[in-house]
Amino acid sequence: MAELLQLILFGLVLGSILTLGAIGLSLTYGILKFAHFAHGDFLTLGAYFALSLIATAQLPILVSIPIAALATLLVALIADRLIYRRLRRTQPVILLIASVGVALILRSAVQIIWGPNVQVYVQGIQLPYVIPFGDGAIRIKPDHLVIMGGALVLVTSLHFFLQYTRVGKAMRAMSDNPDLARVTGIDTEKVVLWTWGIGIALAAVGGIFAGLDAQLHPNLGWQLLLPIFAAAILGGIGKPYGAIAGGMTIGLAQELSTLVIPPEYKPAVSFGIMVLVLIVRPRGIFAGSST
């Protein structure tokens, strides 16, 4: 029983990371109508910006997170102005291909600036909290509490933003019906900027949390991209609330799968769930945009 609860804890931690990435991916698809394949590499970029602040500038992690998120957002806005904005009126597949190019550029930049080697935020072993349970014990690292607590705060804040602010309501309206939103006078360019802001900032924080949970390497976001896409599709791509449910489901499924399969095959679980959803319910649990 203790082993099962330990895996559930790990699943909640992974689900928190995937949720932050999936929300941004889902918002981007809902507003801009294209699959942003560079999303994972923006996640990596945010993690490495935090590395510079924590390891080089010696800033606390809670101070580094918003600064790294803002720095990542600035890079995303530059990419939008130089590349995506010029292609928005073209077919979605053109934007998708452009995002693959942006992903390769970001990954190469990370390798050039920070190097290809594995790195960590803090050297040394972090002692976990040990909670006796039955014949075993559950171990919780302090970083796991930061990850789950941070994700909960961000998701709750996003809920209130989407439900009770004028910009949030405009984002939901544009996601549901872009043409009607334009006719009613919604400033679509402003909504696009807010979409990039929220989506990329959440991805950057997700990357930082992934670095806290494990280690940093240039392919960090690329390896998380498939589970993030699976979470967004499972919840209904274009639906941020569905992305929350999808992220937690994929995280728990991957960790609990180690009870019956080797841990090396965890990514195959998210792929299998994604394929199954596309076959059985292509619009996802929350009936999002057609994938």
C-alpha cells in the first residue's frame, strides 16, 4: 500500500508539471489554431534561465521563478513578432512547420549557451520527509511540495483570471468562436498577446519544476512534449480546464504503470492513451476543438 501511495505522489508531481505545459499548449491551439511544437523547448528555456539565476546569481528559487518566466516570455514575444505574426493568415500547417524550426533554434541556443551536459539547480542530496505508513513509508521531497503547491496556486489563479476578468472572458470567447469575437469588437491582437503571455509563462514554470524534480538537459522539454500533447488531447485541445484533468491523468497513469511495466516504457503509456483518445473520442473529455 505504501508503494502505491508513493507512486500516486510521484504521479501528482509529474501531473503538476504536465498540467502547466498542457494548459499553455491548449490555450495556444484554442486562440491561434495551430499545434505549437516549440512549446516544449520554451519549457526548457525557462528551466535554464532559472539555472542562471539560481546557480550563478545565487537567487532563491521563489525569486528566480517569476524572473525566468518573464525572460522566457520575452523570447516568445520576439519569436511571435518575427515569425508567427507574419504567418497567422496562412494555413495552420505552415505555422506548425515554423514552430518546429523555432524549436530547433531554441534547443541549439540552449546547447550553445549552457552546454550539452546534465546540470542541477543545487548540488547535493535533498533529504525527504519520511511518513511511516503500514509496513513501509512514504517519502516526500521538499521540492515536491513546491511543485504541487506552485501548480495549485497557478491553476487556481488562472481559473479566476479566465472567469472574472475582461481579458479572460475575451480569451474564452475567442477560443469558442474567433469570428464572432471579432464581430463583437474584441481586440484579437491583445488576446493573442495575453495567450502567449500566460501559455509561455506557465510552460517556463513547468520547465523549472521539471528541473527541480530531476535534472536539466537540453532535451528536457522535447522529452516532455509527447506527454504534454497527450494531456492536452485527452482533456480536449483548446480547453484549459480539460488540460488540467488531462495532465493529472497522464501523470498518474505514467507513474502507476511502473507497477506492471519497466519505468523505461513510461513514455509509451502517454502515447498509448493519446492514440486511444484519438480513436475513441477525438474531441477529448471536454469536447475541445477537433484534432
